[in-house]
Amino acid sequence: MLKLLRINNIALIPFLELELGSGLTLLTGETGAGKSILIDSLGLLLGRRASTDLIRSGEDRAVVEAVVEWENAGERLEAHGLPVDGSEVVLRREIQASGKGRATVNGALVPVALLRELAPGVAVVHGQHEPQGLLDPARHIDLVDRFAAAKEGPALGRVYRELREVESALERLRRDRREAERHREMLEFQAGEIEAAALAPEEEEHLRLEKARLANAGRLAELSGEAYSLLYDDEAAALGRLSQVFRRVEDLAAIDPEFRPHLETRTTLVPQLEELALQLRGYQDRLEVAPGRLDEIESRLALIERLERKYGASVEEVLAFAEECRGELAELGSPEEQETALEERRGELASRYLEQARALSRRRRAAAGELQAAVERELAQLAMEHTRLRVAFDPESTEDAEAPDRWTERGLERAELLLSPNPGEDLRPLARIASGGELSRIMLALKSVVHADTPGVTLVFDEVDAGIGGGVAEVVGRKLQAAAADQQVLCVTHLPQIAALADHHIGVRKQAEGDRTITTVEVLGRDERVEEIARMLGGEVVTDAARRHAREMLKHSLR
């Protein structure tokens, strides 16, 4: 719902700030007063092409801005990376005399194309210059589905999209089979090469330690032998002399207790040195070099280094790479198995699609006749009693649509509304037949029998009263009232019978101010509405009789 419309320097409007309410809002004023400026300004916010001719004379830019109450806008805005501020959305459009311009949504710069994309969730303008969805045949099938209360559409769309994804995957598989086979062979080779090496975690570290020992076996034997002799085997070995030291310390401690704590170190120090002596003696025996062992280690390390250069920086990483290869191979399966599985899935989806699409087609075609009759009855009440409306399906029969190359996300057929406004005229597409006023009335008729617009979207009707009067005008007004029961409706009218039915009445005036002409907009109160409707009834001179008639109309307009 539009909550606020602000306009700067658009045509005859230097500045305007208009708060809008729910229900039916009618705009009235003399011809040329500037009612269309408000519609054109709103059109700019919906992404309509801008012209510098709209900029007020003498100004270098024009701005139009609106605050929209849009309950479910968050997801749409976030999808485009736009800021979200509760349920309110601020749209702004600026036109510069240089021809440049800018558009923003909640303060963020956006291309004008995005305003057009968001427009269906904000407002729909029905009129000669802004027919929007009604003249787009691609959207006519929606009207049929809504009238038929067809709920198969979303599920059918999901099946269709999955079917196309499976077909694309199948096509890619067949196209890239050779490449896939090369990839499979490479994975098999890599995994096999690593597995053939039979690597073990921490193997490389152990081999390098063994290599260092074997390469320095002589020096290690010499050092260990000398250490053993000095510690245990020589006449002056450290362990023997250490025993003498502790006997002396015992004698000292017997005289002076200060040395007693040092005797405790003997219980740990001597056993450690004895264990070291045993290790040194056994170490020499282990240094015997098996013939060819060093060459074996060199060869093994060379293999590990080669695998690490190809697959990872360590044995652990190489083993992990082999595991990844086997995992990917398991996921790949064989190309034949993949193709068979995809073909089976395609067959399942195609059968499901046809079943759902046929059911939807039957529902659509059964509802089409009822829709035609219902809309024609509504149009007859709107002074279009000779108008014929038909829903034309392409192809005409369901059987002709079942070829897979004709399937679409929307089903087996397309639909277009054809119109014949006068007896004897052929049925033709709306865009080639209907005038602006007729389009508005057709939309009003459709709105009466079909939920033709998204809930919460503002409906704007321009020229809906063109070519009608009398009782038909009140019928149009009542239908506008009905439409406004669950949606905000804005309507430009020249007829007092319609103006009297407004929930909110806005008067548009053109007046001279100094040497300039400006358009002003005012929300009318009860007395002001009486004067405006009396003017619409009687012309320039408003009589008391016209005022009495206006009061009666307002009295009877209460729902």
C-alpha cells in the first residue's frame, strides 16, 4: 500500500506531499488540472521511461519519492542485496535536465530496471498508457488459473525445472564422457600409485633416522665405546669413583648433618648412570649394518619424496589424497550407471509432469467458458454489453501440446484473452482493440470475478469512466468500492457518481501564483467534497440545487 507520495518539480507541481490511506481514493479536478501528473509520477517509481519534459520549467532536476507498506518485501530486497527496514520500502527517482538520473530503494542506488522488476509488488496502473500485465499475453494464463483455483501450477513448475536439470545433466554426461573417462583413469592411476607404495604414517621420519645411524655407524660405535669405558669399564670409571665419593660423604654426614641431604641423590643418580652404561654396551651390538640396507632406505626415501612432490607435503597428506581419489571414484560410479540412473529419473519426471499438466489443462479449459461468461456479464454492467471475451488456448487441443518440445514451466498451453467490443467484429488481442477506458473497465471486470492482482498491491485506474455516465457510472463506482475492500485503489474520475463513493477524496487544482502556474493537491473534507461534487454536477457555477444533490449522493454512497 502506498502510504506517502512526495513530488518535487514535476511538470506544474513545485512541491507536493500526499499521505494516502487504505480503501478507495478518488482524484478529481478539471481537465488539465494535473491529475495525470500524479499518475505519471507514480509511473516513474514503477520504472517507466523518464523524459526531461517532465521537469518543471526553470529547474535542473525533478524528484518523486514514495513510502510503500510492503509486508513481504524483505526477501525480495535481500535477494538484490538491498537494505531492509521492517515492512516499509522507500522508492526514489530523480531526473536531471542533463538527461541523467538515479533511482534508489531504501537509500541504495539501483538500476531503473530493478524498479520495473519490483513494480508488480507495489502498484499496478490500468489505463491507456500503463496497461501493464493486462496487455501481456504471457500473464493471461495466470488469470485463468486464479479463476479456476488451480493449485497444480507451483508443483508442476518444480517438476518441470527438475526435469530440465536432469536433461541438462544427461546431455553434459554424454558430451563429456570422454573427458570423464580420462578423469576416472587419472584418479585410478593416482590412487593405485599411492596404494602400491604401501606407505605408513611416520615412516619417513623413521627411515631418515635409520639412514643417519647407518651412515655414521663407525663414529657412533667409537663414541658409545668410549663413553662406556669412561663410565664403567676403566679402572678410573665414573661409577667406581662415584661410589668412593659417596662413602666420603657418608663419613662427612656422620660428623656434620649438613651433608645428609646429598646422600639422598645416590638413590637416583647411581641407578640412572648404571642404566646408561647398559644402554651404551647394548647400543654397539645394534650398530651392525645389514648388507644393502642403506641402499634400500635411499630407494624408499626417493619413492616417498617423489610421491610427496606429486600429491602432498608429507606421507600423511599423500595418504589423504589417495583417500580423496577413492572417494571421488566411488561417487562417480561408472558413466553407464550414471546415464542409466539419469534416464530413469527423466522418465519418472516426464510421466509426473504429463500427469500434472494434463490435470491442470483440463481444469483450465473447463474454467475458460465460465470465466468468459462471468466477465461478459460484468462488462455488460459497465456499458460494454456487446463485448465478447474469449480465452484462446495455444495449441487448441491438449493432444497437440503433449510433444515434449512444447512443454513449459506453466504447462501444456498458453492462453490469450481476445476481445470483440462490437457486434460483427472479429475477436482480436486486447492490445489491438481496447482503448484506455475499455482496458480499465475490462480490468475492473476481471477484478470482480478473479483475484487478478497480488494482495496488498495498489491498483490505479485511469480513464475508467471514459464514455460512460448515469447508472453505469454508479456500477463502476460500486465495483471500485468492492475492489478496495481488500486492496488500496486509486482512481482518476470525472463523474460525480463515482466521486461520491470515495473513502478518501483528493481535489486537484490548477492556479496562477505570481507569473507561474502551479498544480495543488488537497485532501477534501465533507463540506469540500460537497462543493467538488456539486461542481462536477453543475459546471463552473455551483448552485444550491447542485449542493443538495451532492449531499444526497454522499449520503447514499455510504456502504
